[in-house]
Amino acid sequence: MHDRELYPIGDAARRSGLSVSAVRFYADAGVVEPTRLNEAGHRFYDVGAIARLELVRTLRELDTDLGEIRRLLGGGTTLHDLLTTHLEIVERHERTLRARRAVLRTLIRQGGTTAQADLMHKLVSMTDEERERVVDDFWNEVGEGLDVPDGFVDRLRTMRPVLPADPTADQLEAWIELADLVRDAEFRDSVRTYLRDTYSTPEGQTVASAPVQDFIHTDGAALVGEILAVHRAGESPRSPRAQEAVVRFMEAATALSGMTLTPEFRDRMAEGYRRIPDLMRQIAEEDAASEGPVYDDTHGRYLALVAAVNGTAPEEGPEDLPYAWIADAMRAPTTGP
């Protein structure tokens, strides 16, 4: 369509998706008047008027009353303003439908009640500040009086959901589940019990200490990333590139305890890494038989849902690491006769 071209009422109706009688009604009601009447009294519409008719059609489909429509179309708005308003309304309606779909899918999956439906609608309609408050309340209760090193709970608190402005249905469903969980007293108690049992022991206190946590989440993570990149490239664990990466990691790890990396310590670390898959299988079996809180059902579930809400790929789990390859790389070089 050309900006200055005029279209008879039949074309305007077809282009706007309205019936001819509806176009006449909105003209007579003073909502969208024709651009021009010819000598015979026939109505003609330009591009701007047709855009207004399209917006009217959308607003009526959303059950907007005529008074509100007149307000939106008033003030001599430009075509660009009309199109921008139209897009904002459609996108807002799309977000509303997406939220409703997430609620319905969750209710169907859970077999929810009317009360649960009301709660879920409130959860997906929360402001950013309200969502922050829900998560803060959770960590305030979980961390109160917990016997762990200073700053550890604050570090856990930073791993929190941030629902984007235009979330997908999957992100909304993850938020509904997460918000429901963190408000649940039994889940809070389970997470608290898991963290206490795991990080209040001498070994756990060491892992939860600031230097070790900083290493795990910053330098150590980057160094492990370098090792994995070498492995994915198909390099031998004894190649110069693999040795350079693994030695950097081991030197940084031993420096945490003020030790020096010796051939004997390299071999001990290598043996430790070689045994990790067996230890993980043993832990999994113990968790399966345990009646107490375990990682996957507590803090692990929280982190998985946070990743889903934030739309971030889950981090490579410990079970995915090439432990045998890393152990071979860590082994101290043999000295020939």
C-alpha cells in the first residue's frame, strides 16, 4: 500500500480484517472516520486509517471497550505510533497467553485445584521485586544459624532466578515450580538439612571456605575448561598441550594448601581422579538408599530450576568429566634409565 493512496471501503475492510458493516459502524461511531468522501458519498480510507482499523480489530478481539479504543486512537497519532501501540498490545497479549499456558500445563501435570490455579496465576504475575523477595526469604530461613564458613550462604544466594522480560512457557513453568518449592517449609528444611550435613563436617568446611569456593568458581573453573578443551580436541593426555594445561591446574590446586607440586603428589592426585567414578557410583547408591535429604532433591533441584528459569545451559556435571584421561595426564612423567 502507498501512503497517499485512497482505498474504497471494501478494500479497507479486506485489508483490516473487518466486515464492511463493521467499518461503517466505527466510522459512524467516530472511532475511525474515512479519510475522504467523494461526491457520491462513498467512503475512502488511506493507509493510516486502515492501520487504525486493524488496531481496532485487535483491541475488540481483546474485549477492549469503545471508550478505551477512542482514548488509544485519540490525539492525532502518527502511523508509526499506531503500529508501535498495536505491536505492544499484541506482545502483551502474547505474554499473557504464554503465562496462562504455563499455568494450565503445570496444573494438568500436577492435577491441581482451583486454589493452586489462583496461586500459580499470582506467581507468574509477580514483579521483579516480589520474585526477589521470595528468593531472599528462602535463603534467609535456610541460612539462619547454619554452621558453615562466613560468606558461603551469601555465595549460594547469588545463584538465583532472573525471569526475562519475555519468558518462554518452559521458563514460566520452571519459575512456577521453583517459587512453589522455595515457599514450601518442608523443602526449605530439606535444603537446610542437606547443606548442614554436607558442609558442617571438617571436610565440608574446607570445601565451603572462601579460598576453595573462589577457586572452584573462578580460576579453577577456567583451568578445568582448558583441560576439557584439550580433551575435546582429541589430544593425548601425555601431549605437551595436555601436560601444560593439567600442570597449571594442579599447581593452582596445591597452592591453596600451601604445598608444592611434586611427582609424588601428582601421582596421588592422579590416583584420586581415577577413583572418582567409583566414588560417585557409591554415593549414588547411598543416596538412593538414604531416607534423608540428598543433593538432587534439594540444592541440586533448586539450581536446576534456576538454570531453567534463566535459560542457561546446565553446567557440565561431575559425572561427565573424562576422569581416566585426566588421571593419565596428571600422572608424573616416568624417568627412564
